[in-house]
Amino acid sequence: MNSKSFKNILFYGIAGMLVFMPIARGGVYLWSITLALLIEFTLVFLWLWRVNNKESRFERTVLDKPIFAFVLLALISFILSIYKHDSFFALLRLLGYVGTYYVVSNNFDRLMSRRLLILVIGMGAVLSIYGFLQYFGVLNHSWWGPPEFLASVYINHNHFAGYLELVIPMTAGMLFSRRQRSIGYRLAIIAALIIMAIVFIFTQSRGGWICLAISLLVMNIVLIKQGKFNKKSAILFLIIIGFIVSFVYLNRKEIPQRIATMTNAEERETESSMQTRIKIWQGTLGQIRDNPLTGVGIGAFDAGFYRYRPEGLNVRAVFAHNDYLQMAAEMGVLAPFIMLWIFIAVIGTGFTKKHLSPRLLGCAIGILSLSLHGLVDFNFHIPANMLLFSVYAALIMAASKEDNQRV
């Protein structure tokens, strides 16, 4: 197999998963996870085969140490798990994400990176339009929960918001590229950004609103410091803000009502309500207290939670609604700190490497938003979102390596 054919297989394999996983309800069902794992492990096998034959190389990245430490903790927690069945599949998913990271970081060049991110923008726009049509009753959305919040092809609105948190900043980054593009190209990017921003508002994800707003503010600061916020980009950005503000104004009754529910004690009790989250966190802390070093086992949170269920909690706690607390409960207290190490390394690289393209800064901003959202939700346990995170991290690290070589 020649190098061109090999890279095409890798590109279309990764691209196919980035299209398939969101459409498959975020990839949360066993059949979709199984298909994704088959593709991931096949691509890893092909790459390692070429490495063994000295046709490709394995190149080290900044994330090698934290990734190794995290996988080691996962293996230990699997061995000591209270429920091996769920832990086994959770470990396979983790290895699939790690394999995806190394396949992309070692093999994707700038052209492949740009094409992949354009595909992600297209997916974000299409899924947003689809969700918009569902929200206004044109298309069916019987799988949504709760049914009044926009979730597009996802099951839960918070997780579709998490997906858009990854896509929107990267799309915005495309506008700040110094490379000259056609007017049609720029208009298409602006249209996609407006559509996704409007739909993001309609997801009514309170955590998503706050985290993306903070992250985009940080993005503006970084762009200004790097001198990439030029006049043309500023005009385009103001046009987008104008559209969004106008749309928010037209829906000024619904949005404040949603914000008010953050502190409303009478909010109906669902798994995603704030009152319920607090109770789940109390039970999760109990798990951590009794299993501080190795946890109950990767993927075994649900199996171990029943012993720590707080009085008055009337829903099943499948997830902790806090990715960091859940990592600590499943894998021990070191796990969230190692994950923070990964986040800081990726985000810091996106912020500090001036030669990186603005779109990769947008990828880092998306990761920042999702990492903040992880304090109140579990987007990193949604396969489609975790897959996109892995790809983003790989593209940032690969570009950073090229930047270091140039310097």
C-alpha cells in the first residue's frame, strides 16, 4: 500500500466516524460504539503495521506522559473493578480514543487537517438546521429528553450543546485566517456560524451558554494579543453578533425563564435538574471517600452508586453530571488531575503557539468550553463529543510539532 492510499484510508475512516457518531444519537448505543471501535482499531492496526515495517513513524507528543498515566490508572481500576462488564467496554472506548489521537497526530498533514475541520463545520451546520426544523415541528424528534429543548440528532440537549461548543469556536477561527479566501467561502463560514449560534441558544443548555460565553471571551483576548484580530475580521464578527443579539431579543421571554431555573428549588426533578445534580454529587463524594485510590472501576459508576444514594433522590444516577467527580469515583482521585494535565497542555499549546492557524486556536477554545462544562455535565462520556475532542487534541499537537520544527 502506497503512502497516498494509506493516508486516504485514514482520512476517510476518521471522517466517516465524525459524520456517523453524532448522527447515531451521539454514539451512545452499544451498536454504534462497537462499529466505531472496529474502525478505530482497524486504523490503529494499519498504522502500527506500517510503523513495524518502517513505512511510517511513531512520533512522540507532549501528551504522551499524561495519556500513559491515565491509561495505566484505567487498567488498574479495571482489574479492581466491582463490575468488570461495564469496565471492559469503558476501557475499550478509552483505548479507541487514544488510538485515534495517535493516528491523527502522527499522520494528518495541514491539508488533511483543514479538510477534516471543514467537514466538521458542515456537520455542525447540517445538524443545526435539522434540529431547527425539529424544534418548530417540521420534523420528528420523539427521542429528545426533555422534549421541549432542542437536541437535534442527540438524545439530550446538553450534549448537542457540548458538540456545538466544540464546533462554534473552531468555525469562528476560520474567519480569522490570514490566508485569502473567496467571498463565497467566507459567506458560507459566516452562514454556518450564525446558524449554529442561533441553534445553540435554542438548546437551552445553561451550562453550555455560560461556558461558551467565557471561552469565546478568552478567544477574543488571545486573538487580540496575537495580532490576528484585523479590521476585516472585526467587521464580520460584529455582523454575526448583530444577528445573534437580534435573535435573542426576539426570544427574550424564553431565555430568562430558563436561566431562572438554575436557582429555582421548584424546578421539576429530572436527572438534569440542578437540585438532582447536587444530590448525585453528594452520593458521588461518598464513593470517592470510600475508594480514593483506585475507585470503583472505570465505567462502573452506575453499579457502585446505589450504596451511596442520598435520601430523596428519585431518579437513577447513570452519570455523576460532573466529569471530574465521576473520574475520581471510577478511577481514583488522581484521574481528574491527570485529565486536567491533558486539558492544560492542549489548551496552552493552542494559546501560546503564535504560528498555529486561528482555526486550531478555535479547537483549543472548544476544548476549554467543554472542559468547563464538565463541571456540571458528562459530555466526555458522550462518544461523539469525546471523539471530536481526541481529533482536536491530535491536530493541535501535530501542528505544534511542525511549528517547533520551523522555529
